[in-house]
Amino acid sequence: MNAGDMTSHREAPIGVFDSGIGGLTVVAELRRALPSERILYLGDTARVPYGGKSPSTVTRYSREISDLLVAEGAKMIVVACNTASALAVPHLITTFTIPVIGVLEPGAIAAAKATRSGKIGVIGTRATIASNAYSNAIKKIDPGLSVLSLPCPLLVPLIEEGLLDDSVTETILRRYLAPMLNEGIDTLVLGCTHYPLLKKMIGSICGPDVILVDSAENCASAVKELLKPRETSHSKPSLDILLTDSSEGFLRIAEKSLNLSITSLSLRQIGQ
């Protein structure tokens, strides 16, 4: 997290980005936590998902998007993507003077606080899991905690297709989660901002004894704390969305699943 100087007025938008629609879970939580804020969201739908891409590629994509958000007057950057948070946030923090916050650190802190048995599960994309970022962050808080991490590469495409309440998605989730549940985890980090869209299904599979740590919810709380009352906006709230390619199910998922009201939607080319 970079607590650098704010370079624009408090009425300027919060810039948020993700590889696709998953980051809208963060937007929904930001709207609840900071109802007066203007939000500018960029979904890199032309290059989704980031989870299977190299660290250098994810960092380059994140820099290109952040440059655009800064050019649009964003007063801070929220990296609403666990993969980019794990791989690119350290670079972004040293590049920009406005605050930069990812979803990983708030989620790690919440998981360490929530666990009772000391056994924490983390699910995410291949790149997030391969980075060991969650495991390292959690063990930095408490070296005695046990972290079981598992990549779930099929979930993001299913969510992007809008299959949020589908038997195929449930079958895949059960297969992914079985090893962790057999190991006796009592806390599960949803280490991808797409995954809260499956929170009800995941909770049903895990049962009431497993606490779900929602990276989107914890990120929003951290943003609220970082902005502080004097930096929050008192202007008319808005949600302006930029996409790098058309996404057929985008508006339906945003409006129905997350109860978001979109002010404007437009396409942008990036990294050309």
C-alpha cells in the first residue's frame, strides 16, 4: 500500500481495475462502504484471464491500465485482482504517487484473525497460487499458521460465462475444495475477486464451520480507512465502466448479481 500524496481533489474518482468482471465485487463493496464516491472501473475483458499469464505480462498490463486511470484523474488505484495484487502491486507502488492498494494484504490479515484451528485454505488462479503471496503474507503475520493453497483455473471462465448457479460449477467446486476440507481447514480465503460471486455455493459446500474470507469486502474496508473522512467525496456518486472488449453477460451479472447501477459503459483500446 502506498500512502503517497493525493494528487487530485476528493471529488475525483477511485480508479479500480481487474482482468474482467470479477473486480465488480470490489466495486459493490466500495459502494456499500463509501456510498458517495465516484468510481471509475476498467475491466480488461480483451485479455482476461490474468491467472495463466507470466508475472512480467501481468505487471505490464497492470501498468498500462494504471496509466490510463491516472490520466482519467483517479485519486487512487485499487487493484481488484488477486493475480495483479500478488505480482504487480509492488511495481505500481513505486511508480505512482497516488495511493495504490491491492486485495491481497487485507485478505491475509482477515484470514489470520479469523482462523481458530490455524489451518487456512486459499483458492485462486494459477498465477496467484504459484506466487505464494497469500501464504507468505499470512505466515508473516503468524508463522505458526498452516496455509493450504490450491489453484482453481476453471472457475473464472465459468463465472465470466454467468454460470453462477449451475450444476457444472458446483461439481467443479466440490472437486477443488475436497482436499482442503479433508485436511480440516476452518478458514477459506476467496483469493480471486471473481469468487465472491460463488460465495453462496462455496459456503454451502464448505458448511457453517468454515469461515469464508471475502477479498473484496476486506479490500473495501481498507480503502475506506486509507481515504479517511477528509479525503472522501461529497459529490454525486457514479460508476463509469471501461472495457477493453465487449462482454455479453457483463451488465446482467453486474446489475442482477451485485445490484450495481452503472452510470456509463464504453470500450477502450489499451496497450496497442
